[in-house]
Amino acid sequence: MTRSVLFDTETTGLEPHLGHRVVEIAALELINDLPTGKQFHALIDPERDVPDDAVRVHGFTNAHLAGKPRFADIAEAMLTFFGTGPLIAHNAPFDFGFVDAELSRLGLPRLDPARMIDTLALARNRFPGMPNTLDALCRRFGIDLSERTKHNALLDCRLTANIFVELTGGRQRGLSLAAETVVVPAAVYRETGSRTPRSVKPTVEERAAHRAMIERLNDPVWRQPEPDGGSGDRMGATRAENR
């Protein structure tokens, strides 16, 4: 069982070395790359003004953040939630840079860059030359964007978690097309109480019907000799019951 954390920040600007600060941080726990429902979230008083350009992005004004905890107040809880496993973010160097700057102000060690997993880099590798913003990836994967009227760290974490699953094939892990491997339907599991795969053999009539179908194709790759010398196919012998 592998634990990782996916996180996102909203800030007062783009450059931490120019004094811009974190105003929101959110994180989701993942086990084996899938969300568990556990989360960390905090709005933060940046101890400085929030420029209008930043407000247009995330909607947090000075009035929204007045009286919220400072980063120093949430740092310990955040680091505890982060744990020691991989840290995932979209455009991760940006978020790492801001969190590192905040930690440095407190005299705390920076995040280990070896823990970084960047979904933007994963997307660029899979879709080179295509738009790979969070919005673009959500549209590409059919992920609902209706709530994303402005940037919001917690919502963006949830969207990024869905994108990460799609980019890493998480929904289909363990899928195998090896011979004699079948998927046991949920109904079968409920009836038998077992996940043991069951090989399903086609009937003589089903094999004959399949044979007749492939004979109508032009040089079908599935044609091969039957054990009894006839013409058969490679698919029928290990077909899974999947209704």
C-alpha cells in the first residue's frame, strides 16, 4: 500500500522571491494513487496585500483573508499531513517553490525535490504539443468543470486527482489479457463469495458461429487449426463471461 499526497496552492502572485505569499493550500491523501477522502485545507493570511490580478484568478481579497491563520500557524499540520511519501501537483515546481519559500521563512527544511511528481510533465509527455492546462486536460478526459468558475485549491486538487488517475491508468491497473485470465462479474462474486477466476468455455454452437463470422473476413488473423484439424480461432478458448 503506497501513500502519496496531492496538493495545490493559491498565491498573491507568481514569484515567491519577490515576496509573494501563499493564501490557500489544499491537499488530498491518495492510497495506491486513488483518493481516500482524507484532506487538508487552509486559507492563510499572507501578511501582505493581495494584488487585483491575483484576486481575479482565485477571488480571495484582503477582506476574505483577514483574521485567517498565518502560514506559521498551519505549517506543522500541513507537514504532518504531507508525510514522507510522494507529493503530486499540477505544475509542481510552482507549488513546491511557494511552499519552500514559506518553510524557509520559518527556518524549516524545504521539501525534498525527489518526492515531486508533476502531472503537467506527465501530460506533456503523453500529449506533446497540445494544451495541458488543468482545464484542457479535464475537457480531454471528460471531467466535470462546472464548479471551476475561479481557481480554488481544494477543487483543483480534486480535478488533478482525477487527471492523475487518467494519466497513470489507475482505473485499469491489474487488467490482464493473458490466456485463461477472466474478469469475474460482481454478481458472481456476490453469489460465490470468491474472486477466483473461472475459465468459460464456448459451446460447439458458439464456436461454429464465430468460425462462420471470421470466414467472411479477408484473411482473418484469428484463423488457426482446431485441435481436431478444423479451422478455429484464438479468442474463443479463453473468452470471459462479462455480461
